[in-house]
Amino acid sequence: MKMKMKSVREILNGDVVNRDELLVLLKATDSDLTALFEKAAEVKEKYVGNVVYYRGLIEYSNMCSKDCYYCGVRNSNSNFSRYSLTDEEVVESALFAYNNKYASIVIQSGERQDSNFVNTISKLIRKIHEATNNELRITLSLGEQSYNTYKQWFDAGVQRYLLRLETSNKELYKRLHPEDGHHTFDNRMQSLMYLRELGYQCGTGVMVGLPFQTLEDLADDLILFRRMGFHMFGLGPYIEHVETPLYQYSSSLLSRNARLDLALKMVAIIRILMKDVNIAATTAMQAIDPLGRERAIKVGANVIMPNLTPVKYREDYKLYEDKPCMDEDADKCKSCLEMRIKSTGNKIGYGSWGDSKRYTDGN
Ligand code: 5AD
Ligand code: FES
């Protein structure tokens, strides 16, 4: 006999355990949705407190050897200029973070595996540590690398790494990437395993509202997140970019607002499922709704990544369209963000690393 499906409230009152229950949560509307969001806010306050930690984002370079079908800086897009920051620009941006008590930075870039790149990153890590008295936490978001590269960077003093899975559905993954042996789901999983093995605080995530993606896919993403024990999450709505192959499916997409709503549900469910992890309120959310990140903070997110990239490069780091804050320098961002976070009833964790409790408590 088939069991009667539980209601949203019944699920929220117990421990969410299975895929069917996750699907019910992903479909929640109206007062059920309010209940889901309220529960996520409660769990956040109880397990990690109403504090938002900063990670100053340095978009180091838009040079990329890969060709993901969704990404504006993919190798085949030649309609913009390629840049890498100078060492001085990187260290200066890190110093801004340090002097303003951000306590953590993220260095993000297109993916390159050549030894020149790998060694430059190691050198930059050392320079940043020197300039900041070893007090800044450094996160890298530099794509798939070999075990040895990840080890080299870990040994140079990097504590955290972000690598999104993009989707847990292998078939969907194939439709998002070229089939050339360099863009496989298995490689991505392998990289994530290396990072876990080496002892990084490891973050992952997916894009929400991709063409061909179903709610079942998102439920499976959540199950995999929980099973693999990640410490941090960053996810956001997929936003089409006209210079990419995936753009051709734009008419099949959910509305932008529906993609954002679904991404917010994912944030809330991750908070309820995994309680003491760190979750980012991402820029892609703000690209759809100027208050997108504040909405994420209210339903479970506790990390935000103020952009520290020198303004003159920002136009050229457009992974998707309508990216916000293109001409706001770091100083202007600072007061704007402070006001925004205050409006959510959260404090800013100035001077605190804000490591993922899931990592530090060894869960
Ligand atoms: N829309 C939303 N997010 C995107 N990313 C890349 N392209 C897009 C897009 N078109 C995200 C991917 C990647 C991260 C750096 O940016 O999830 O992992
Ligand atoms: Fe650069 Fe995907 S296009 S990593």
C-alpha cells in the first residue's frame, strides 16, 4: 500500500529524509513556502547565528581553457578582452579586505592548469600571507586541478576551495558541457574528492533553473550534497548569456523570478538539511532581484562576497548577463552592503574568519 505523502508542515516538524519529501518542499507555495522559509531562518539562528561573514572576491583572470556551454567567459567567446590582474593588484585587493576586517578573501578565475598559472597562484598566496600577517583566510575558486596542484596550494596556505558541481545529473551535465574528455562529470567529482581528501573546507553548488533541469534533479543535488558532507554551498539562478551555446534554449526556461524563487528554496532546504554549514548569498541572485541576496540571508544564507576586483576589469568578468555592481568600487560597496545586511536583522562578522562550523566541529 502506498503511504500518504506528508504535508510541508509535517516534513518540517520531523527530519527531512527522503527524495519525495524534498520534492514536496521544492514545490511549496503560499503559506507552505512561508513555513519553509521561517523554519530555515529558525535553524540558521539556532546553529550559526544571525551573522553574515564577508569573503572579498578577487576575480583574478577571465582567461579560461574551458568551454562550458553556459558561461560568458568560455574559451570560444572572443567578444571581449582577456585580462589577468597584476601581482600588485591582487595584493592590494587582499589588503583592502584585511584593512577593512573582512578576514577572508576568495580568488576566482577562469580555469587554467598550465604550470605557469599554478605557480603564479602559489606565489600570490605567499605574497598575500606576507602582506597580511598570515591573518587572512584564503579561498580558491580555480576549477578542476590535479591532486598535486590542489596539494601545492593547500601547502602554500589555502584553507578553502569552491568548486560547483553545477548539477548532479550526469546526463544534464553532458548537455551543459562539450564532450571532449575535459569536461566530464567524473572529473568534476574526482576533483571534489581530492579536495575533501586533502582537508580543504570544501564548497560546492549548482545552478538552478537550467534548461532541461527538473525538480527531481534538484532533489538529487540536495541528497548528494548531504551524502558527500560538503562544508559550504554557493548556488544561484542560471542566467542566460547571449554569447553562449545554451542561449538557444532560453525560451524553454522558467521566468527569471521563478529561477530565483527556486534558488531561494534550495538555500532554505540546505540550511534545514545541513544546519551548521556556510551558505553564500550569491551575486546571480542580485542580478535578478536587487534584493536577491538579502532575501537569501533571511532564509538561511550567512556568507556574502563583496567584489574587490579593480573596477576597470569588471566588465570583462561577465559569466552571465546583467551582473550587478559593475562600477562600484570596493569602498562604495562597503557602505552599501552594510546597510543591506542591517536591513535583514543580521550582524556582519567583521574580523572573524567565519569558518564553516560543519568543518571546525568535524561533522
Ligand atoms: N548563470 C549563472 N551562473 C553561472 N555560472 C557560470 N555561468 C553562469 C550563468 N550563465 C556560475 C557557475 C560557475 C560559477 C563560477 O559561476 O556555477 O561554477
Ligand atoms: Fe571556464 Fe567553464 S567556461 S570553467
